[in-house]
Amino acid sequence: MSFRDRVRSFTDGLTEYYAGPYRATFIKARQQEDDLFMMLVMSEALGVPNPASYYTLELLPIIYEDFHSWHLRMGMEHSPLENIQCC
């Protein structure tokens, strides 16, 4: 095992030691940010006025893939939008 491999292994171990306990917190924070982004992009369709709807309109096709899991996380059993029937 070379010196470079040992240093890389040591660095990986330190990263795991310091970041490991917070991994769940990081995942939850990322999911909350994604949910907020989804809400901002879908706000016009949900009936909330959005001054940036012109710019977020082109993001809708990307978000449709995650829409089902998002509305279930938000506590809605069925899609709140008439034009998106995912379940």
C-alpha cells in the first residue's frame, strides 16, 4: 500500500467520522430545500401568485417526475392539480 493510498484512506476515515453522525440531518435539510423549490415552481398551478412564473414555467417538465412523492410528503393523498393525475 503506497503512502498516497494511506493518506486517502485516512482522509476518508476522518470524513466519515465527522460527517457520519450528521448525514441524516443533511439528507433531511436537502429534502426540505427540494420541497420548497417544488412549491415555488408549482405555486402558479397551485393558485399562489408567483412573479417569477415566466422563468419557472420551463422547469415544470423536470419536476413532474418527483411530483407524486412530493404531494405524498406534503400530506396530500391525491394530486392537488387537475392537469396532473399521477395516482
